[in-house]
Amino acid sequence: MKLIMAVIQDKDSNRLVNALGDEDFKTTKLASTGGFLKEGNTTLMIGCNDDQVDLALKVIRDNCSQREQMVAPISPMGGSADSYIPKPVKVEVGGATVFILPIEQFVQF
């Protein structure tokens, strides 16, 4: 058995949970926050058999697209806010960060 942990953008979470459900994957959805953009993420925990990992990864890949987003940089610490004019910067967001862990036992009550 495997535990797949997928960290995705909130915007992709409903679409991915529905797509995983269509393939009979059971998911647990956790709210999380990204470190770089300080935006909300969703972390999905998906338990599956070893032979289902490739299908789960395909569903994740198909439903979590990467895209560009304009982000205003944060004012520098200790600098004068009066002289700082933030210029939005394009960054790539989306996609998924996936961890696949071996599971020794799974129990559901």
C-alpha cells in the first residue's frame, strides 16, 4: 500500500477531488499554506494499492495545471515604504508536489 500526499493550489482542489472520486480513490482534504506566496493550498492524502499509484498520478497531473500569475512583491523589511513602489512579477503557480510513502497497515473504523 501507498499513501500519496499531493500539495496543490486551492483553485485545483475541487476538480481534482471529483476526478479522483470518479476513479474510486478516497481522499482526505487538509488546508495548508504555501511558504513562497503565502497563499492557501490544499493537501490531499490518498491511500491506494501499489498498482493504483500510476493512475492516481495521471489523475493528479491531468487536473493540476501550471499557470502564470502576477504577484506584487512584499515591501522590503527596514526600508521606507514611501519610496518602495511594488512592481508585479510573473511567477509560475499550480501543478502539484507529490509525496509517495509506503504504508505498512491501513485500518478504518
